Amino acid sequence: MTLTQPQKIAALVLAIYWPALFILAHIPIPEVIQQADVSDKSLHFLAYLILAFLLRFAVSGEQKMNWRKAAPWLVLFAIIVYAILDEWLQSYVAGRSSDMRDFFADMAGAFSALILCTFLGFWPAALLIATTVIFSITNVERFSSTFPYYVTHIPRVQRVAHPTAAAGSECRVSSICLCTFDDYVDSMHASFSGREGSPD
């Protein structure tokens, strides 16, 4: 059986990527990842997005995936089995745990890649996936500091002053506060400092 050029490229990259992914997923979380404060769900999504893409084109040389054939289902089955095994093995690694939400993030990435490969050939899909990965990696730190992705619900506190809000305004606990993590820490510090300085 003669391999197509996309198959050769995908198989070569997969032979390097999959072992590297396995090793990185089964060692304690690197300090650089912890310091970056990146959502591990986004990392799971991107990792399996790439894995499913490479595995799909390594198995089948067709430009667009045909779900009437066995190849797509074999790829999907292999990824599901590997994701389950991956999560189970992580429960034995120091600093890691088995999390069903990680598995769902894995599946979301894999399904996204397979759906993409249903409509696009190797090079267009590779370009789109590479762009997605590069954009995610280069913008995640900027995103985490500017986008209000922390949904903070503060129990047992009636009102919390928000440092970026207008003077005298407060955030009620009955409504969920959307703020950056730095804003939340500053607001909590200001709240407790004021409480300590107030007379009993």
C-alpha cells in the first residue's frame, strides 16, 4: 500500500507527538504551566485536537473523511480508549488527578478535529488547527489578565466593594460578579482591611 504525502507527514509527526504527549501528561505539572495560570481544559482540548487530526490523516489518505468507511470510527474508538486510559493513569501521578471534565475536554477537541476533517482536506485543516493553537498559546496570558473570565460568587458576604466600580457602589451577592482575578483579590483585601479597622 502506497502512502500519500499527507499520510507520511501525519505519521511522522504523530510518531513524535503522541509519545511526547503521553510523557508530558504523566509527569507532575511543569512549573511554567502552573505559573502561566492556564486552564487545563483548554490544554486538553488543544492536545486532542492535534492528536485526532494527526491520527485521522495517518490512518487514511483520503482528503476528506468519509464516515461510511471504517477508518473514522477506528480513529474515534482509539482516541476514546486512549483518553480513558490517560485519565486513569494520571490518578497515579503526583500532583495530577483523574477528572471526568478533562475527558470531556479531550473529546471536544477530538470531535472538533474530526468534524473539521470531514469538510476540509489535509493542508486547509492543518493551517486552521495550527492557527488556532498558535493564537491560543500566544494570547492566553493576555486573555487571562484582561477578559473577565473569573465568575466570582462570594458566599456569606452581603456586599463587596469593587475597586474598578464608581465610588460608593457595591456588588450584591445576589448577583454574580464578573471580574478579573486581580480585581477580585484587591476587592477582598480591601473588604477585610476595612473590617479589621472598624470598631467592634
